[in-house]
Amino acid sequence: QVQLVESGGGLVQPGGSLRLSCAASGLTFSTYAMRWYRQGPGKERELVAAISGVGGTNYADSVKGRFTISRDNAKSTVFLQMNSLKPEDTAVYYCNAYKKWGYDYWGQGTQVTVSS
């Protein structure tokens, strides 16, 4: 059974930093692209950052230069380092594991709130 468990969310002031983690189990981690999505209040879910099995990355324009996605294949974990946080980054952040042919798994989400 595949499980993705996010952690690291919380309340932070504008300009602050948080590091999200997503620990995966039940899958061959290195063969999956890993993605972070977020869904803010009243908004649709959006892709924030993605990393391939070999480390290629891409980011939403809104987070470029502030967020960094990384992965540790030995520990089956993906990270999202979030710096210079803004109130508009407030959302539930979801971890996603994806590869072709219908392999698509989601975590339960972790809340990030940016507020003074």
C-alpha cells in the first residue's frame, strides 16, 4: 500500500521560512516524479514544484527564486524549502507521486499559514 505522509507545515510570519517533507512508502521511489501542489482558500489546486527521479526540477512562476524542491531517494523523501514566504502562500500543501500508466498517489496535505 502506497503512503505519502507530509510534515513541516505550520504558522509563520511573512518573510519567514518553512521546510516541508513528504515520506513515501510502498513504492519504488526513484522511479516516480514527485510534485508539490497547494490549494489556497477558495482557490483551485495548483502545481507548485516538481522533481524528476534524476533530479530535474521546475517551478510555478509565483514561487521561483523562493522555493526549492529536492529529494533523497535513499530515504524515499521529497522536500520543499520555502523562503521569503508571503501571505498568498497560505494553503494546504499536498505531496504527489506520479509516473505514467496511471500511477498517481497523494498525501493528506499539510497546512501552511503565513500571517503576522
